[in-house]
Amino acid sequence: MRDVMTLRDARQAAIRGHPFFEWLHNETVPLTERLQFAPMGAFFIMQFRDMNRWVLRFPQPRDEFEWVINFGTYEDEKHSRLFLEDWRKLGLDQRLGWRASDTLWWLFLSPDQEVFRRSGIEFTALAVEDGGDALIRFGHSEAGEATGHVMLGNTAKIATLLSQETGLDYRYFGTHHLDLETGHVANIEGIFEETTLDPGRRAKAREMCGRMFDIFERIFDGFLAYARDYLDSGRVPRRPGTPRRAAADWVAPPLEICPADHRDEMVYRRLQQRKARVAAHPFYGWLCTDNGLSPRQKLQRFLPMWIMDVMGYRDLNKYAMPYPGATDPAKLAVSRWASRLSAHSDLLLCDWDALGLDELLGYTASQTLEFLFLDQDMDLHREHMIEFGKLALRYTDPALRWWMLAALESTGERFFAHAQPLARAVEAETGAKLDYLCGRHDPAERADDTGGEHNGVPPARLRPETLDVAIGLVDHVFDSMESQLWRSLALARANRFNVG
């Protein structure tokens, strides 16, 4: 393990020289501007709470090593609240002037944040690829702690000087957070260092340690780009004024699956059973019942809860499902299908506008971040998206990924079947377009251009040992959907967002 620690020390020393830190201490940059790069880190920092809860943490620690890693996650998951506290002290809501939709665009669709959305999946991939081995997980966790310590060591100096001017205590960027971070997992030394790894585990731990440093190199690159592009020029990121619209009133038909063999048939039967069960869910009954609410009010009552699912689905299909550089026909088919599915989420922001959700919620940027990442009612949605990412990354067999995509798409069939009439009624009443909820997800020219990726025939055969896994994936996806429908029903009836 000391070999891994030597690599950590070398990479930590190198990352201290990143040009972002040079910018941070540049005296030509006004002191009040230097921590204003915070919006660039919003997605990664807020999501880090979830990474500690559902990615790095061992659900049932079995030994001292797993317990030590868990111990660190309990402290680290609290830091996103400190970040929001500093956000407000830095006056970022006033500087940015963002409403909820602006914040959603910035987090989930803006080109600037792409590196952070990708990093979230890469972070998850490390915890999947370490196979739950605490000694390997220590390698990439220690790299994350080391880079965090470098970051805070620099920001704390700026925060201290800024505090002297403003009289405010910046607890995330300042010494409060730095004092909690020694740069070591769980702030406990001596547990891992004397452990001897066999050559295979040592090589794996070193590789993952290096990949985590690579992730943070790109993150610091992103901070520097934001500083130069926006802070140095006095600009603020702005959502494009002309949103994308569906090219035509074309709605994709339900996925028709054509089982290729008896194993496919078994998974297909389970999927059909689960589809029938979810179709009878009381939430859908609530949507189509005359309960005194207009179609617009019904959509307003639940749609904010699903924002993480729709926006997170983009990154799941962009970074977890595809096979980069694949030439195998089955992998290419899955990648093409996932790529197409990743291109729909921007349409939801137009629906958000049409439903007047900015006005209804009245959220500032920080309130939007708090709702998305810290609201207990949203925990279920975020946990499910992270679990889907872990499953996609764990099961690299294209037959399994295809069935997982089929299950995910199948859960949406009844959702859109019930949302579409409401959305069309709103369109008829207001003249606004709700392309996402109406199911207009593909340009018309793509209607017959499937590339063979989802023609209903699984592109690869399941093996005897993967049959139960495929059935388990179907059950997991539908179990998640059912639990979210129950939550949505409860919150809609309780009028969680004060509609009407």
C-alpha cells in the first residue's frame, strides 16, 4: 500500500502547480472575485453528498477497512450544505440572477458543465470497478481526499482574506472545512498504510488512484476555464434564448420486443407482467380522475419531482450505457439507442416554461440547488439514478444493457400515456408547446431511421448465467418506478408545491 501512497504524494505535488491556483492567487484579480468560480463546481460538489451515501459507502461494513472508509463518508456528505451557505454569503444568487430553469440548464445542459456531468459517472465507475474491495477503494478515495486538501488549502487563504473585508465566515471554502480535511481517508492514518497488496491489487489500486487524480485535473481545468471565460470578462452564463423544439408532431410508438430465444422470452414475460402491474398504479388513476384540478395544475403538482430522472437519464445514456469506440455490432446497437435517448432532456425545460414552474416555485439558484440535492423528497429520485448508473457500469454485456434500456423505456410508456392528454389540453388552452410531455422526442426524419438499434430484437443473446441478472434488472427498474409513483401520488395529493 505504501507504493500507492507514493503515487498519491507525487500526483498531489504535481496538482499543486495547476494554473487554476495561480489564477486564484493572482493579485490583479479582485479579492471579491476569486471565490466567484463556485457556480462551476455546483453540480459536482452538490452531488458529492450522494456519492458518499450511495457510491463510496459500504452498506454493511464487514471489516476495519470498510468501516474506516465509511467513517469518512459520514463527514464528507455534510459539506454540500456548507457550500450552499457560502454560495449565499458570496451573493451568487444576486450576481447570477438565475431562476430555477436557468439553474437546471446550467447544471444539466450547458456545455460548460459537461466535464462535471461526465466526472460524476467516472467517479461512480471507479467504485464499481473496484469490486467492493476496500483496499482498492482506498487508493482512489485517498486521491480524492488529497486533491480536496490541495483545493481547500488554496481557497482557505482567499476566504480568510475575504472574511477580513466582509466579516463573514466562509465555512466551505475556508479554514472550517480545511480543518476537517487532512488529505487522508477518514482522517485516520496507519490503518491502510502497512497493508501488503498482492501485485494485481496493487496495480489496480495504483491505476484507480491515478484515474481519480485525472478526474480532478479536468475539474480544475473547468474552474480555470470558468474564471477566464466569465469572471475575467465580467460575464454571467446565460441560458440560450431560443430553446430547441420538436421538429414535428411525431410520437415514438411503444417499444415492441421480439424475443429471439427462450431466455429472451422469459425476460419478456417478466417485463410484460411488470408493465401490467405498474399500469394499474393509483397515481395514474389520480391523473385521469376529475378531481377539480385543471390539466395544467395536475402537471404542476408532480413534474418538479421528476426533474432529476429526466435530466439524469441524459447522462446515464451518454456516459454509462454506451461503449466508446466499439465495433462489435451488438455494442454499437446499444450505443446508438442510448445516444438517441440522451438527446431528449432539453425539451423538458420548454415544458417547464410552458407550465410556469419558475413563477410557481419562485426559486433562486441556491433554492433550486437545495431542492434538487438536499430535499428529502428528492432523495429517492437521485438514489435511483445513481443505482441505474452503477448497474449499467457493472453489467457490460450488451444483452444485459439492452434489456435494462428496454425496461427503462417500458416504465415510461404509461407515464407518457397519461401525461400526454394533459399536456395536449394545456397546449390547446394556452398555445404553448409541451413537446417532452407530449412524447415528441424525435425529429420526424428520425422516425424510420432507427439504425437497427431498437428494432425490438435484442442484439445479443443472454447466456444461462445472465438470465437471472436480466430478470433482476427488469425488477429493479420497475420497483424503482413504482416507489417513485407512490411518492408522487402522496406529494400531489398533499399539494407539495402549493398549486392552485
